[in-house]
Amino acid sequence: MTLNKTETSVELAQIEEMIDQRKEAYLETLYKLLRIESISAQNKGIDEACEMIKEEMEAAGIATTIIPYAGNPFVYGEIIKDPEAFTLLIYGHYDVQPPDPVDEWLSPPFEPTIRDGKIYCRGVGDNKGQLMAQILAIKSYIDTAGELPINVKFIFEGEEEISSPNLASFVADNKELLKADLVYTSDGPKHDSGAPLVLLGVRGLTYIELKAKGAKWDNHSGNKGNISPNPAWKIIDLLNTMRDPDGRILIDGFYDHIRPITKKEEELIRNLPFDKANIAEQIGYDQFDLEKEDYYRKLTMEPTFNIAGFTSGYGGEGSKTIIPSTATLKMDIRLVVDQDPEDVFNKFAAHAKKYAPDIEVKNLGGMKPSRTPADLEIVGVVTNAVRNAFRQEPVLQPGMGGSLPDYVWTDVLETPSIIIPYANFDEANHSPNEKMGVDDFVNGMKCTCHVIAEIAKHR
């Protein structure tokens, strides 16, 4: 099938009209999936979610199979028009976070409820609403046009909310099955301006725990003051050797292997929207004073060195005069390409051994960073499709501040990867009252159709 511009635009208008006509039916399909409590951390609802997704994929004309694997199963589907045609691989996840704290929900967390044009339910934005938008987009496209103009494959996992421990090995074991020209993910929220967002990468992560010990038990801070060692100070003294007053990390080799920012990525950053007052309000910090380029560089192109938690001694009401016997610190360090989580942990541990050999250092896991080059032709094609779908100029960002298992596509599958979030910026994923706008769900379906048509037009 060769599509010219006029044929494509007419066809897309018909597909969009069908999606609008089927909106209520499509919402009911989504609600059915949302009611399944597929919580990976608690091993609940996994098989039920897989079966329901398989059923809907097959109803859309997608040849689908559930693939058992270490951990939770994968749901794989494909529509192969021509082995030589362009192949789009769509990724998503069917598992969700636990709903706790349940008493903070305004409606039952697993009963979809619409308020002010938004669907409230655990997993609606992260990631079931976005996953189902992909499946129903394919159904709408085929029901209107009769067939897809490109090959489309799907891989949906059930362990993303527990850091995707088996995704990389699954992809490595199934490279031929998953072979594609582009990986397409819809996860996370749009830009804070409300504009559609095109993301070309993610930061990685290494998570570290430090444990320090003093005496065998807590001691009176007066009777044993200056006698019994305080393990909290041991950790604080170690941290002071790792970071200077300006925030630069002093661990040998920490900044090794960081890929230099390209001129194209610098250009993207200069063109990004920026509202300082809005950002300050969102993070709850009135003293926020970064300018645009510093903000986006720090958010997407630089590593972090964050203390996520520090526990030692007495933290209750009033006072308790003790010297604690133990101290525990949790750190998450966000990484940028081409830093490696294992390498960074080893350098961290070597530094700790040099300056505080009695502090226990534990690796709690990590994820590699990822970035797709901004100057690839396919990036322009997808960006144009997003622009046409939303009738709005998208924000093209070199990376996101958070972490997703995007590296399995760029490093393991060796395929470009683009992330287009469909959820509203205030989706509150992982929090009580998670939500996704009805219009965002509908427009997500339309966006997938535009992406498929635009790729076909250029290929």
C-alpha cells in the first residue's frame, strides 16, 4: 500500500471519527482492565490481566500469545503486513502500584470513577490507559482502513512497577521475535505546560544503602557522651568526602563515560518552554531560581546524588537523649548516558572503603540510562505525527529526569526508542487519586494512528 498525503489525511479523519463514535465503548473496555488488581509487588491479578489483554488484542486483529518467563508473563502480539516493511514495536506494562494509603482515595482505587472529565483509578495513567489506547488505536485503524500500512508488534510486561527485573534478559533471549525499526512507548505524563511531549531518553539509576554501627545498643547521651561512638556522624563524615559545597561529586571517576551533549540537543533545550513560577509551585519551593538552560541540563543531562532517606536514633515527639547504635542511609543516584550503574556503585563502594571501611555499603539495584539521537530521521517523522494528532506544537526533550527500562531497547535490542506520554501532567501516578483525562485517553488513540500513518507515508 502506498499512501499519498491526501489519502492519508482523509483516512485519518475517518479513523478519528470512528474513535469519537466508539468513545463510550472504548471506555468500558478500559474500565474492565482497570478493575483487575494486577499488583506486581503483591503478585495479584497478573494472569487475569494477561488474559483480558490477550482477548482485546485478538479482538483488534492482533495475533497474540502469552509468554511465560521468569517472574510474570509477557504478552506479545503482532500484525506483520510484509516482512520487509517498517516495523513498530509498542511497549507498555499491565502491572500497577499498590493503592496505599487507601484512606486518601476519594473513590475506590480499583473502581474507575469519572470526576471533572478525568478517570480516577489505580493504574489508569500508569500504564493501563496508555496501553489500552495503543490496542484500541490498532482496532480503529483496521476497522476503518482494512489493514495497517506497516508492521506492528507489541510487548507488554507485568513487572515494570518492581523495576523490570526480567525485561532485559527476555529481550536478549527474543531479539529476533522483537526485531523492529523503532520502539514506541506511551508512559508517564505530558509536559507541565500541557503540551504533548516527545522524549528521546531517560536517566538511569543506582540505589545504594549505607549502614553504620556504633555500640551494641543505644546509650545515654550524657552518661556515655564522647565515649560511645555515634554512627550517624560516621555516615555524615563520609558524605562530606563525597561532595563539595557546590554539589560536585568527588568520587574518583564518577563523571567518566558521560556522553557530551550534542549541538542538536543544545538546540532542543533552548527551544523548550519554561515557566519558572509554575515550576516553583509544582515542587513547592518558593526559592527556585534556575534559568531555563540550567534547569533542563540538570533535569535531563546531568547525574544526581540524592539522599532518599536517613534513619538513626529517636525521631518521635518530644526528646529522648540517646546515642544511637545504628544509622542507615538510602541514596538514589540518577545516571546519564553512558554511565553504568554497576560501575558507579563500584566507585562509590571503593571511596567508602577508603574513607570509612567499617560502613557497610549495599547495592540495591539499578537501571541503565538511555538516549536516542535527536538527529535521526524517524524522530522528525514521529514528532510531525504528534504535532498533527494533537494540533499543537510538541515539546521535544532529549531525555526525562526519571528512569524507565528504555535501555533494553537502545542497548540490548539496539533499536531507536521514542517515548510519547499520553497521560495528563497531573496524573498522580503512584499516588492516591491517580487519574487520566477522558480526552487524553481518546487523543492517545488518535496519536498512535497518526504515528502509524506518518511512518507509512515516509517509508
